[in-house]
Amino acid sequence: MMQAGAQNLNRRVEEVNALNVFPVPDGDTGTNMNLTLSSGVAEMEKHATANTVGELAGALSKGLLMGARGNSGVILSQLFRGFAKAIDHKEEINAIQLADAFQRGVETAYKAVIKPVEGTILTVAREAAEAGMRRSWYAESPAAILEIILNEARRSLARTPELLPVLKQAGVVDAGGQGLIYVYEGMFQALTGEIKIDEKPTNKQEEMDSLASKAHHANAQSKIDPAQIEYGYCTEFMIQLHTDRRPTEKFEETAFRQAMTQFGDSLLVVADDELVKVHIHAEYPGDAMNYAMKYGDLTRIKIENMREQYANVTEGHDYTLSAGTEKEVPAEIEHKRYALIAVAAGTGIAEVFRSMGVDVVIEGGQTMNPSTEDIVKAMEQISADHVFILPNNKNIILTAEQVDELVEPTVTVIPTKTIPQGLAALLSFNSEQEPEENKKQMIAGYQAVRSGECTYAVRDSNIGGIDIEAGDFLGIQDGKIEVVGKEMLDTVRELLRKMNADEADVVTVFYGKDVTKAQVEEFQSKLEAEFPEAEWEWHDGGQPLYYFLFSVE
């Protein structure tokens, strides 16, 4: 069912992406849902010999959690996480239990979203599950229940424009809700035997897998010299608890995690009642595995020599920091009180974040939302008691918030939605302050900044009564389209007026990779002349899709 659901969604990714209301070039709801579900199914397929639906659902849930990206992907992962909990330890399920699993999934997803918005994927999932629960006692089979759920989901999706005016205005239904229906359709067709599962991924799936790989291209490896790696083997394995083959000790997750730290760093432990997934960088993998065997049998063992990997990745990489300096190798990672992680697209923007003290910059943002696992892996590059994460994109906040339950350090997500907000939050960070005070100050800092963006429309649309044609330039302030124009300079000028740049102390500009040197010089000359009272700062951000990013303070 899940394989078929994933394949059905995979075939319709672009259809879902096209339903995104905003006509900006980063409508990626379908992409995020597809990558998330693909991760879940891949993990589930590793348990293909499972004898129970509970074990399969648990594997699916873990894969979804680690692969979740974007708001739609996180919500999808939470729907099936609650689903998996409902059927945990069950060998098989009947119609009533299937309906209850969908209902539990909805409850879990709603809890994960601080301010649920009706007229979205949440509404479609909830109303469909409620219909399944109402009819569960009368349904003859799980297939009958799933058909009820699917049909109500379709009706609910058709109602989404009545709940969200922006959908009605654009003449579309909710993108996430449509994606969910494609998943349900595949599940139903597999359950009733209408379709067969492809043996190999489609070209589109391969494309999605490639995109997922690119989303984790954070350049962290190119900053590390192989000779400086203290723990040289990336070691992963799973512990099958409660084996009958030999006596084992009682497993207690907190104590186990603490004991494993003696064998290395970058420790990740994910556990349930039957399985424990362990990831650790160790110098002597055998010692770590010998200790783990006290609790059960080891499976899915993978050991990789990181010194070889880093040597291959960084072959030919120039560590020179500036002209005339010697090649330098980063020092051994030191443990510290605080660490900072930020998400950013564009080499120039990433460099600014690093210069302001960010320990790891994850490449991502528009069209390339990192997954939960990507952020977890970024945390392997640091050692700290407390980590602050700056998502810098509204579609990454939920993903970042899932990380805390997967890692040892305490994690605080500062819910920044733009690059300017992230930079403002950094300016308010004080390593001498307590975590709660830092959180308070960083939030206050980014809330005082006005953020602007200039991009282009990818399709005809009507937003807020404004007619938009494909190719128009868009001026966006704090997530809202404020200006539509045929000329980039006119659009930017009007956007800055609406952002009260004439009253600003500082205007910071990041120009993107598609902006020419001549355009930068022209814009700099004309804009600084029009808003002479502000102090202007211009940076080569190198960001894709967005010609200019503005911060007005």
C-alpha cells in the first residue's frame, strides 16, 4: 500500500507543485511530500521480511521522521507516525483498527503544528479520518474503510477553497491535500489489487533522489582534513532487543546513550520497544558493537572509513584562506556551551553567516528544503551543550523542530522565516547569556527587521486582487506580495518605499547569482540616491531564484 502510494504521488509531483498558491519559483509541496514519503518507504523496504504490520509501520514512521522536509513533508510524516503508534505490536489489523490508525495519525499531526490552519492537508486528513471512524463499525473490510476515507478526502479537498480565501481567489485546491489524496489513491489501489508495484524507480524518482542528495550538500566535508579526524569510522547498526538466543540485559535508552559516548562522538540513538538504531563515529567500532551486544543481536551493520571518504571528497580542495597564507587545516572540534546552525542558499550568504559565528551552514532554502536527517547530520559536525537552529525559511521550521528528540544536545529553534531575520537574530545572540534569555533576545531581534525579496512569477495568478502574469517581477515584503511590475528596478524601488526605506537607518542588500555586475552598479547608484538617509550595505549573496533580498532596519 505504501509503495503504491509513494509511486502514485511520485508520478504527480509537478501537478501538486503547480497548485501552490504563490506564483513564485519555489512552489515545492509535491517535491517535499515525495522526498519524505520516499524516505519512509525506503526504510520500510529494509524490513520486507517483517511478519507484522506493526513492524512495517514502525519502520515507515522512522524513515518518514528522518526524511521529512518542508511543512507538508513534516505533516505527512506525523500523520503516519500516529498511524504507526496505533498499530504498534499488532500482527494484522481489521477495518476498525485501520480507521482508528488514520484517526490517531490526525491527532498526532495536529499536535505537531502550533497553529493549525483549516483548508489545508490537515483538514483533508481530519475529515477523511472522521468519516472512516463513523463508518468503521459497519464496514465489511479494510478496503471498504479505505474507500470511505479516500472518497471523503476528495470531498474535503474540494471544500478547501471555501475555508481558505486565498485558494478560492487563485482558483485552486490545497496542494498538500491533493498530494495526500494521491497517496491514499495508491494505497487503495494496492489494497484492492488494482495495480502492481514497479520493480524499479521511475526516472522521476531518480531525479527526486538526486535532489535529496543535493539538499545535503553542505560543504562541511570540504572543511575537514582527514588527518585531524579523531574517530575515523562511521559506524551504524541496529540492535534487535529481546533475543531468545541468549541472555541479554534490560535496555534503558538514556543510560545506553550515555554509555556509548565513551566509544566516540556524533552519537545518534533512536529506539522503540524492539529495535535500536545506533549511529556513532568511533575509532574502534568493535568496542562499540561489543558493548551494544549486551542488549541484543546486531543487524544492518555498516562501517565506513571516514578518512578515506574525506580524502576523496576534498581531493584537490584548496584550504588557502587568502592570498599569501599557508594552507591551514581546521583544528579538532572542541566542545563548547553553544553552537549555531543556519540554513541558507547562496555562497555569499553562507559566508556571511559563518563570519557571524555560525558553526554549520546547511545549503538549502527555496526549492531545496533540508530534511530532518540533513539537520541531524549537520549536528555531527559540532559538539555543544545547546544548539540554536536558524531555519530562515517558513517551510523549514517544522522540520527543524523535530530534531530535538533525535539528538543529545538541547536544541532551540529560532523560527526565522527569511535570511534578514536570521542575520538579525544572530546579532542578538550573546554567548554569555542563559539559553532562555538568548532565545528571547534573538526572537526580539528578528522581529524588528523588515524583510523584502524580489523574484519573478512562474505562472499567471491573482493574489490579493492583484493580477499577475508569468514573467512579472514580484516585490515581496515579509511573505506577502506587495508589488508586481514589468521592470525589475521599478519593482524594487516601489517595494523599498513600502518597506519605509526612506526612514531606515540601515538597508542591507544581497544580490543573487542571476544579477549582472552592471545591474548591481545601476541599482546601487539609483537606490542610494533615492533613499539617501539610510546607510547601504551591498553583498554578493549568490542566492538562486531571488534577484535581491533586502533587510530594512
